[in-house]
Amino acid sequence: MKIIPLHNQKSLIKKASDHDREAQKQLFEQFSPKMLGVCRQYVKDLHHAEDLMLQGFLKVFTNLAKFKHEGSFEGWIRRIMVNTCFSYLRKKM
């Protein structure tokens, strides 16, 4: 996993929010391994967890302009992933 310095991460987030596909790809590659782990904590089936992670990243990129840089970006993504998993589990019940 490649570490992106904070000032570079902020510009990468800005580019991704402007629909720069390369920036979105870089963010996905950086955070997807951890976020798959987050999803697997709630959904044990790997295929369902992968689907939920992808749904979560769709929400991340759709709402990227709403990220206010007030907390960590990773924490913001993690919250989206957890909420996506909770939503799935509620519907499954």
C-alpha cells in the first residue's frame, strides 16, 4: 500500500471530487484493502463483503464534495462502509 502525504491526499480528494478517474482509482487502491476488512467484520461472506465495499465506494465518490476535511478521510470512508453494511444487514433480517 502506497502512503500518500496529507497535503497530497487533500489535492487527490479534490481531483476525485471533480470526477478525475485517475484520482478516484488512486483513492480506491489506497483504501480498498482496509475497507474490505471493515466490511468483512460485519459480513463474513467474501463476495457479499466485496459487493458492499464497492457500493460503499460508489457512495464515497458520489458524496466526496461533502467531505469537509474536519476529521480523517479514512474515518469518513470507514463510516460510510459501516453504514452500508448496517443497511444491508437490516434489509436481510
